[in-house]
Amino acid sequence: MDQGSDLHVGLIQTELIWENPDSNLEMFTAKLNQLPEKTDLAVLPEMFTTGFSMHPEKLAEPPRGKTHQWMQKMASDRDMALTGSLIIKDHHNYYNRLYVVLPDGSYKQYDKRHLFRMGEENKHYTAGQNKILFTLKGWNILPLICYDLRFPVWSRNRGDYDALLYVANWPEPRRHVWQALLVARALENQAYVVGLNRIGEDGQGLSYAGDSMVVHPKGHIISETQPHTRSEETVTLSADDLTRFREKFPVGKDADDFVII
């Protein structure tokens, strides 16, 4: 991480229009244009073009399809990185795939590792096998998706990232779990944690409170949106705060080693 190079992260908390990619892209175009010019990275929810749908056969896009091209255009036009997940069909498999698109058009992709079996996501999608890291303004960032939050080994910081990012469709009945685990991940990994969740009700009758937040590496919440409320805000992550804290309290030097099999 570059000393003194703060990162400005834009969070867009909103309802999603059920299984309607065109309308969702139109909505997010307007919302992205409302973010401050200083925004370095804009974060959209999980499956932001459809909601958390179990109908990939009718909604999936090909790799680098319409939404991917839209993300590249928005990133270029606004000179900021953009991330969120959508439904992709790739080599006859369906994925809940997160894209990170940079202003120059380059991108990385992550396929959700932990599929939410209680919602039968595991019956419709293929699990990813590999994490990705991307670098922005000298910050190393690990992006993950929703249910991944429950699995601390998958998000364990081995000294390789400065911020942890979750995009989600996390239902309201388990909102306390979402809030508690975001704080836990910040504390145990000595990293900023950004959690972006949707609001509203989906086509399956599930309600979402949002509760999007940014958590400081010391565990205190530096930004939290109002539940059930549309919000577009940009939050600053302090590089100096993170560096000083890690130097003063280097927990990672005493961490246990392990291998994911």
C-alpha cells in the first residue's frame, strides 16, 4: 500500500428490479453518476442486474457480455473502478461471478466459492475455486461474495491485502449475523472491511435491510447506511491509519500457518 494514499470507496445501497437486467443497468447508470468525482471504486450488490435469482438458464450472460461492457464504459467515463457480481454462463456452467473493472478497461473476475445451499444456489451454479486480489491506488483488495462472509479461512489475511470487500444479497432475518461478521473480519484480519448489501423485496418474497457498512481495522464502524433506505455515499479509507495500527499492533506475526486443501 502506498503511504498516505487514501482510497475513496462508493457504496450504492438500493433495491433491485427482479430479473430485469436492462432496468437495473439504467438505474445504476443514474446512481453511479451521482457519486462524487473523487470516488476511486464503486461497489454494486451481488447479482446486481437480476437479484438473487435461481433462474440462470434464462438470465445468464456470456463472459464479457452486455453488462461487462457496460461496466467498462462506466469505469472509463467516470475514471473509477467498478465491481459487483452477475450471472454468467461460461463453458456450459453457470457462475455467480464478480467482476472488477478498472478505468483502462482491464478486469479481474472471481466466481463465488461458497454457494448458499439453503437457497439452493449450489443446485444451479458452479462454485469457484480461486480467490483474486486487485490493486488500486496501491491498495491490495480481496473481493468476495455474500455467503463467503461466514467462512473466515477463505478470507484469512496472509499479509496480502489491505481491504476486504463483500457484495451481497443478505436477507433481513439474518441481519445481525451480517453486521457481527463484518466487524469480526476486520478485527481478525487487521484490514478495512466494506460490506455492500441490497434493500427491498425480491421476487421470492425475501426482504433485505441493507445495513451496508465500512469497518475500520480496529473494529469500529466508520460508516453505516440507514436500513431499508436508498443510499449513495463515498467513504474514505485511511492508508496512514492502517499502517500505524499494523506497525503498533502486529498481530499477524503470531498467526498460525495453514493450507487450504
